Amino acid sequence: MNIKKALDYAYAAVMFIAIALLWQFAPGWFHIPRFIIVPLSEVVTEIGMDWNDGLGWATYVTFYEMIVGLLFAFIFGFLLAIVLSASETLRKALYPVLIASQSIPVMIIAPVFAIALGYGLEPKIIVVAISCFFPITVNFLGGLTAVDAEQTNLMKTLYGSPFSILTKLRIPSALPELFAGLKVSVAYAPVAALFSEYTGSQGGLGYLMIQAIPQMNTALVWGEVLIIAVLSILFFAIVSLVQLFVCPWNTHR
């Protein structure tokens, strides 16, 4: 590990410690009412107390919705970007549709899927996939279409087929953009999962949050927020680790 990378981790650690200390002591310093925010220590205690009473299972449900939704978003976004990169006409026709699909708020489409598919996991996974595929598609498409024309012509002079040009030149060149889009998507996934659970569910962190808010259980609400934040950081770290092995030449992104 080089010095720059070590400093990056040190800066992040200092920032997390500062946030934790502020969270712990700010409610007392500024006399913030307990129904708004409680100290971090009480939040962590609440997580420990409720983990075996449903919070652990709810975390698993939301985690499952996120990971499966992201998987579908990745597959769909990956394939769609390849298809659009192969045809400029198709790209011009469908690109406005892709943009329009992201203008529909999650709180509108989530109830529609809940009505159509019920309160199971399927509508939540679909909402996560719809919310997350766009950054993957747009970033990967940009990488595929930005490949150096001279390199493409060189492969053609060497009798490279369109498939070999795609697999040996364009996709490898666009991998950094693909991972950049995936990192954005992992930030969208928890928000999409929570909103979809809010609209109708039988489990998950959003389901527990609906119950905790009327009971004024602020510690549990903030505990779920903390868990979601940890899941997002975990997903981002996993994507960064995979990127380190897949395209180590571009790990600065």
C-alpha cells in the first residue's frame, strides 16, 4: 500500500470518527429533543437489542432486495449498453426513453408494482433494478463509444471480427466507466429498496421503519439508517475491490 492510499484511508477514518463523536455528543450539547435524534451509543444499543427480534431478518430482506436488484440492473445495463453502442440510430431513438424512465419518482412506480405483483420481494427487486440500471448503462455506453478509432481500425486491418473487437478492445477499454456507473448504482439501491418497502411489504427495514415511527422509537429509526449506510459502504467497497482485480490500471476512479 502506497503512502497516498494510506492517507486516503486515514482521512476517511478521521471523518467517520468525527461524525460518530458529533452524533454522540451533539444531542446533549444543543439540547436536541430525543424524538428527533438520540446519541449514537443508544442507537447501537437499540440495534443490539432488536437484532434477534426482527431487525436482523429485516436487514437480510433489504440486503437481498438490493443485491438481486443490482444484479439484474447490471445484466440489463451491460447488455443494453452493448446493443446501443452497435447502432447509432437505435441509440438516438432509445436514449430519450432511458432519460424519461429516470424522471419517474420511485414513490410513484413502487406502488404500481406492489399493486400488480403483491407485497412479496419481486416488486422491490424490480424497483431497485429500474433505479440502478441507468448509471450502469449510460457510463458503460459512454466508454464503449469512446474507444479510440485508430485502435479499432488497427484491429480491422488485422481481420478482427466485430465480436473480437467488442470483447478484446471495446469492453476492456470501457471497464472503468462500467465500474464508475456501478458505484453510483450501489448508492441508489438502498433508497429504492426502502421506498419500495414503504409502499407495501411484509418485511425489510422499510417495513420496520413504518412501525417504529408511530411508536416514536427514534433509536430504532436511526439504527436502520445506520444499517443502510453501512450496507451502502459495504457494497461500494465490494465494487471497488472487484475493480481492483478486473482493471487494476484504473483503480483511481
